[in-house]
Amino acid sequence: MFADAVTAALAGPLIVAGAAKVLTPPHRLDWPFGSGPLRPPWGPRLTGAAELAAAAAIVAVPGRPAALLALVAYLALTAVAFRLRGTRCACFGPARLASVGRARIGQNLAAALVAAAVLAVGPGYEPAVRTAAAGGAAAATLTAVLLIDRRARRREDAAVPAHPDRPIMGVRIYVTETCPSCRSLRQLLQIMEPARRDAIVMITIGDAEALPEPVTGLGVPCGVAIDASGEQVGSPAEGIGAVKALVDGITVRHTRGAREDTHVG
């Protein structure tokens, strides 16, 4: 019974992730694939449908094959997370979760190891236990996602701290060419007043390049406010809303001339 419950619990996150991708309009997702068979608008829905199908199979298939399906699913998610590290992957739809990093990779790998352990033990097949465990895990996952998303939205919506002795004179923004959120941010900045746009330094990072200090470890788009001497003002910001808040805090009357994009890597 315990092995059955553990196996079915692994389906919970897949249910939440799959439903979020299927039900969310593609234009609201920070989808990392811009070309190929997984490009929007069908890419997110196909991926979500595959996750839901995998979850259903894990709950419905008896014995070791269910654990094997969970193992394969989470090994695949681990590989995808490793490939997408440093970007926002829309894992749980429009939720503003942290960018893909070691924690996300580790979570998927841990789930794969649990599935491997259950595979070695050999789960039985008790439909009621599996259904209850999968539902409970899905509810717990959804609750955790909503709580994390609420905190992230509050951070992004927070006003830029005031620095009366060090006004914000510009913002360095870090983006990549393939990031959908970065493209959305560029479009937002294009409609801002020219004086504010001129105070922005847009730095384009190669997909395989690590972000420099002070934004190391963040996902793109991210940015940092600077004063007249180019020194950092306040904390770095991550995400469209937070970066735009930095730009809104620029002291426009003291802006400097426009700068061209800087490509790194």
C-alpha cells in the first residue's frame, strides 16, 4: 500500500503542471521554445497533454510499469530542466516561479530516484489508494505553487526603494535572444518615453553564458539600477514587472545619451 501511495503521489505535480499548460492561453506563458514542434501555440498544450497522460498512466497502470513510467517522466524533466537552466520554463503555467536552477533540477532528480526505489520494491495496485495519493499530492503542489506565486508577484509589484542621495540614473538590463519574456520586455520599453529609454543599457547574454555579478544566479530578464557614476543602487530585479519597476524609477531629467546593445559571449 505504501509503495502504491508513493507511486501515485509522483503523479500529483504532473497533474498540476499539465493542467496549467493546457488551460493557460499560450501568449501568457514564458515559453522557452520559439521554433520546432514545441513552439507556441501548440507546444505548451502538447507538453501539458503529455504530462497529464503520464500522470493518468502512473495512477492507472498496475505494478512496476507505473513506477517505470514515473521514473522515465522525471528523468525527462530533469534533462529538460538542465537544458533550460537560467530561464523561465512555464513549468506551472503563468506562475512567477524562480527561474530554472539547481533546485528545480534537484527536485526532478529526487523524484526520479524515488520512482527508481519504488520500482525496485515493486508497487501493487490499489486504485483507491492511488487516486487518493495522486489527488493529495496534486492539491499540495497547487497550494505550494500559489503561495510561491503570490510572494513573487508581491516582489515584482513592490515599488523601487527611494534613494534621495543616490537617484537612479539608469538601469542595466540583461536579456538573451531566445527568451520570450525578454522579447516582451523589449516591446514594453519601446513604448516608453525616449528620455527613459535612453537611460537603459541593454546587455544581451549568450544562451550558454553565465550572468555576471550582481545578477549571478538570476533568470532573464533581470536588471540592476545604477547611479550617475555607474554604481549599483538597491537590489537587482528579476522578471518583467520587477525590471520595469526599476526603469520607472529612473530620474528622467538627468538621463544620459542612448546606448547600443552590448553582446556578451
